[in-house]
Amino acid sequence: LAMEGAAAQQPSLLSIFLSGLKAGLLTFGGAYTVIPFLRDDAVGNGWMTDAQFLDGLALSGILPAPLIIFSTFVGYFGGGPLGAVAMT
């Protein structure tokens, strides 16, 4: 995945954690209900581009537990390795 359109702002680890917490709490409706909320946080806040979001979503589909892996991916884009841990 190309890094073009790098993040417009570096989010705090707390904001990444809260995004992951919100996503985790919403999975009771099915894991796919989380996608619009993650997109709103990641793309809406400039952590990643829409194309990067869609590429990550498509690639995560070939892995076990795709939306957990994808959430980790979004956290990584937002805040690097610590962001991935915070999101997960």
C-alpha cells in the first residue's frame, strides 16, 4: 500500500483507543457494522485516504478475523505500532 496522501494530522493514542473501543462495542450488531464508524474516524480525521482504507479492507478479507486485523491496520496508519496496539 502506497503512503501517498500521508496522514494530515497525528492523532493521539487516546483518540485511537477510543475509536477502537467504539468499534468493539458496536460489533454486537455484527462485525460489518463497524466499517462505517472506522471509516468516519480514519478517513474523516485524515489518518488515511479513502483508497488506503478500501485497500486495507479488501486485503483483510483473506485473513482470519478480518475486521480485527483491519482495525489494527487502521490503528497502525493512525499512530504507528503504538496506534495499532491502542486500536486493537
